[in-house]
Amino acid sequence: MDVITFGESMVLFSPTCNGPLRFVDTFTKGLAGAESNVAIALSRLGRSVGWFSRIGDDEFGRFIINTIRGEGIDVSRVVVDGGANPTGILFKERFLKSNPNVYYYRSNSAASFLSENDIDENYIKEARIIHITGITLDISKSAREAVFKAMRIAKKNGVLVSFDPNIRLKLCKKEEAASVIKEALTLCDIVFPGIDEGKIIFKKDNERDIAEEILSLGAKVAAVKLGEKGCYIKSRDEECYVEGFRVDRIEDTVGAGDGFAAGFLHGYLNNLLLSECGRIANAVGAMAIAVKGDMEGFPTLRQLDEFMKCSLIDR
């Protein structure tokens, strides 16, 4: 595998109209999950990818595994929970010109029972990169232990560790999130923070300072997401700002950060310059927000190439 990732995926219900959910009668069904988003984005770019988790022995669990498998992703290590633990669900709530509100129904979900027993060392050590997010650190104590076991296995076997803090304050308080993520960062190679996450983890709101803190903990590269402005990338030997792509009509911001991470990793696996990795990351993130849904807007290689060429002409 080029990349292996793991974490909770849920069934997403998106309203067909804007407004408070109490007035919404119809929804569309889709897939949500930061790690599976990254897996799908990478697979569409032609990468060999594996994803695993625990899912409920229910129709929603079957929908998730069928959808991810249908994207060409290896799901051979997924565990179907034979107990009463269900697949998680989330609902979006939309208003004009704002990010959607998100409501989770994931307490005691099958994925929250992820544990060290679900981590297969032989599977991980055959990958080039393992990608993890801070969400899995916070869904349960046993899932957190699984994350650290997977990171240690990767480091022992020379597998790069990619990490998106992806802080969810509905799952964890700021102080605990900062402490746990700092510990995780000591085992990471490539990190994708946002400015807001930098404020929580390091109490800093400048991209250069955030990147410097991450590198000081041992990472090789920090790619700080700057929204429509693009990104700032720093390694031990170089640094650069990479301008973002203009999106005239934003449909859904959820999934943009996952697309960014996937685009960057795709470039990194091709041994491209960090600035080129940043351009690809910005492009995939921009394409994601132009389409409703968490993962529906992720492009194929051909679509990405066409978008980047056209955007360069229009800028």
C-alpha cells in the first residue's frame, strides 16, 4: 500500500434545504469520516490505499464498507462488530453563507471500540505512509491506545506517519486535546494543522510559529492550512507559501482539509518539491468545496490536471 489509514466513518444525512433541522423533512444519505475521506481522495488519484475500522453489523455499516470498497480501497482489515454496537450517524444543518452545523450520534458506536487488538503490525509495516487524525485519539480511550500503537509500529518499521490534528471540541476539551496531540506529534513525520488548531495546541496564531513548534517535536514537514489563502509549508531545510485557488461558488467546506492532506501526500509520494505538493493539496481542497458532500468533490488525476491548468490561466 502507498497509504493506510484508520478511524471512524459514519453515515451522513444532509438536508435537502437550508434551515433548522426541526423544519427539515428530507435528507440525502452519504458517507462521512476524515480518514475514509483521505483514503478515497488518494485512491481517485491512483494511489493504492487501505482503510480499516470497526463498523456495526447493520445496514449502515454495510453501506459504509461497500462505498469505500467501491472506491478501490482495501478493506480487508475492517472488523464487523457482532454485538449491539451500531454504526455512527451524523446530521448536517445548513444555513446560507456559513459552514454547516454538524450533529453526531456516535456514543458507543462500533468504531469507538477500536483497540490495540485491531492493529495489525504486518499490515502497517508494508505501507509507505500511515495517515491518522486527532479524531481517533478522542473517540475513546481504547481508540487512543490503538493510535499510539500504530504510530510506534510505523516508526519502528520506517513507515512515515502523517497526522491531521482535526480537533473536535465536541469530543474533547481544549486542554486535553492539546496535551494528547503534543504527545502524538513526537511520533509524526508530516503534519497538517490549521491556524485554529495551532491556537489550541500551542497558543500561537502565526503559521510560522505553529510550524516551528511542530518541527521542534520531531516532524519532518508541517503544512499549515490557510483557507482561501493557500498554505504555508516548512521543513528543516526549506519553507514556502503556496497560493490557493479561487472558488467562485462554495457548496460545502467539509472535506476540504482531508482533500488537502490527500493531495499533499500524493505529491510527496511522487518526490515532488514541497511547493508542488502544496499546489496539489490546495487544488484538491478547492475542488472538494465546490461540490456538496464530504467526499463527492475529490477529483481523479485527469480532473485535477484540468482544474490546475484552467485555474492557472484564470488567475
